[in-house]
Amino acid sequence: MNEYFATCTLGLEDALSAELVALGATDVEALRGGVRFFGEPELAYAANLWLRSATRVQELLLRSEVDSPDAMYAAVQTIDWSRCMTVEQTLAVEAAVRDSFSTHSGFVALKVKDAVVDWFRERHRRRPSVDPKDPHLALHLVLRRNVMTLYRNLSGASLHKRGYRPIQVKSPLNEATAAGLLLASDWDRRSAIVDPMCGSATFLIEAAWIAMQRAPGLGRRFAFERWPDFDRDLWIATKQVAEERMLRELPFRFQGSDHHAGALSLAERAIRAAQVHGCVELSQSDVDTFVPSHPFSTVFVNPPWGERLSEEESGDDVEDAWTRLSHFLHRQCGGKTAYVLSGNESLTRLLGLRASRRIPVMVGPIECRLLKYEIRAKSGPAGDQDRGGSA
Ligand SMILES: C[S@@+](CC[C@H](N)C(=O)[O-])C[C@H]1O[C@@H](n2cnc3c(N)ncnc32)[C@H](O)[C@@H]1O
């Protein structure tokens, strides 16, 4: 059994723990910003392939008490590095330090790097190079109260990079956070979702993949695939199981709308690349004139909250967007459940609804809430329902 640590956005630790339990991980423990778990190497492969809310899966290489740089160096040299990389490959070390003999993370990272490089030099008379940007082997060191914990990053690039979005878009809500919020919600994963301010359609694509049981890692590569101890047969078998499990069609349609043509064209491209064009429909309209054309159970929406106030997006525009969203929810969503992601409490009040559940989550540097609203079947015009309730 190996020990692993999967990282995630703050607030999504419980959703990630549930994903890991479903994959068969043991001793799953949610910590701040991630989840510790144990399992065989096949679990690590499955975790990279299947985890939706995680950003990185790391394997523990070493945990040791150290009281000096030399003790740290010696501990790192006890590892058989030939299973982690070849001398032709590159490495990088990043470190986080607290309450220890050194306060300088750059210095301890350098010490670990030297220990690995010297390990190779002693055996091969050559040394691997360092590549801080795209290393074959990325090591992560935590030094806390003189206990060093050293991980290797199995994932490589962050797991939110699914491969369906060739260019990074403006929204700070990444794919892993969007998926984590969907998993943290009470959406049944078997019914349609509407996003009336869908932007680049992250909620819709991630929801479609959840409903289709499509493994989010099927379209990308991982760091472990380039390492000497990579088990190709095990990996092929893990991916084959995922391919077989995937549903090709869904008996319902996800629907998205946005008033911005540029956002919709990005969404269209991503939807095709994610191969969900058969079950996600888009249209262009203002949120308060949007009328969904297929049945749905749930609204999932991330309205602008002024996180990027620019020339095109003034405070008035943002208030106007929330007021219009309120009209949509009251007029089109009677009897449905709505989840609204908000980073601004005063804007949230413009909805005129009372939240039945609040899920705190960090989106970029902003502390947000995913708010759940049960919208009454027979609601009047905006403002009639639960006016004055705390948003
Ligand atoms: C924070 S972004 C949503 C990001 C989205 N979740 C994604 O995956 O990219 C807010 C979106 O609301 C849209 N929007 C703002 N006001 C709107 C309105 N009145 N009607 C329709 N869409 C609107 C913007 O064009 C923008 O795409």
C-alpha cells in the first residue's frame, strides 16, 4: 500500500473524499486543501484518470525526521531514484517550510535537488538536468516541525486541464472546481441542468461527463507515463475499463445560454472537443429572455460578481445581470432547484430568494458560496418570494 495526497480547491475536500472512497481508497482523510489516502499503484492510476475535483495526485516517497540540511540530504539519498526518472530526464523541486531548522523554502528545495542529482552522478557519472517549467519528475517537499515529507507529482499538469480547452479562458472557475461543485451539490447526476449564463460552458461539459460516466482524464497524458516504473499494461487496462463504462448517449439535454457571442463560440469549440455536442445545446440570449426548450431539474450558474471589473463590465452591469437572473429564476424555474455561485453577498440579495444550503468554496482568491435555492412551483414576479431573507 502506498500513501497518496490529492490536492483540490479549498472547500471541495469532502467532495474529493467521496470520489476517493468510490474509487476504493482506504483511510481517506480530508485535510485543508486536499485528501490523504492509501492504496495500491492501480488506485493511483485510477485516481488520475477518474478524479474530477482534484488538481494533482501525489505519491509519498519519504517521511523522515530531520534536524539539519545534511540530515535531509542523507534521507533523500536513501531513495532508489532509478524508478522515478532516468538520468536523461529532468526534475524540479518545490518546497513549503514551517517551524523548522530552515525558514528558506528555496534553500531546502535546492538541498533535495542536490541529493537527487548527486545520487545519479555517483552511479552514472552524469547528472539529470533541472527544468522548473515542464520537468519529467516534479517533487514536492513539505518541511514542518523538522519532519520532511517528500512527494512525487503523478499527474504532471494540473488535473483541471482535461484537454478539451486548448486556450485558457477569462473565467477563474476551472474545470476541477466546477466539477467539484457539481459533485458537492444534491444534483442527482441523472437529469438535465440549465446554465443561463454559461460562458465557456464549464458547468455543462463537466455535468455531461459526470452523467455519461466519462473519466475526465481520458483525453490527456500524465507525468507517471514517462517514468521508469510505469506499468503500461496496468494503465491500458485501467483506461479500457473507463472506455467501457462510458455512456455514449443520454436521454436528456443540457442547455446553456449567454448573451456574449464570443463566449458561446469558445463554448461551442470546447463542447465539440469534449465530445458532448450530442447532449449539450447552446443558444444566445439575455438571461431574462431565455426560455429553456427541454425539461430540466436543476439550474447551475456562475453570474459575474465583479471579480474582473473592467471597462466592459461595470458595477451597474453586474447588478443588472443579477436582477435579470432573478427574473429568469422566478419566471422559468418554478419547482426547480437552482445553484448560484456567488462571491458577493450584496449581489446575491438581488435574487430575492432564501438559500436552503450554502457551500463555501475558494474561487481563485475569492471566498465564495455555492447557494442552493428551492424555487416554489407557483412563484409570482421577481421579488414576491422570500423577499428580505438572508441570501
Ligand atoms: C463568470 S462568467 C461565467 C463563466 C462560466 N461558468 C464558464 O464556464 O466560463 C459570467 C457569464 O455571464 C454572462 N452574462 C452576463 N450578463 C448576462 C446577461 N444579462 N445575460 C446573459 N448572460 C450574461 C457573461 O457573458 C459571462 O459569460
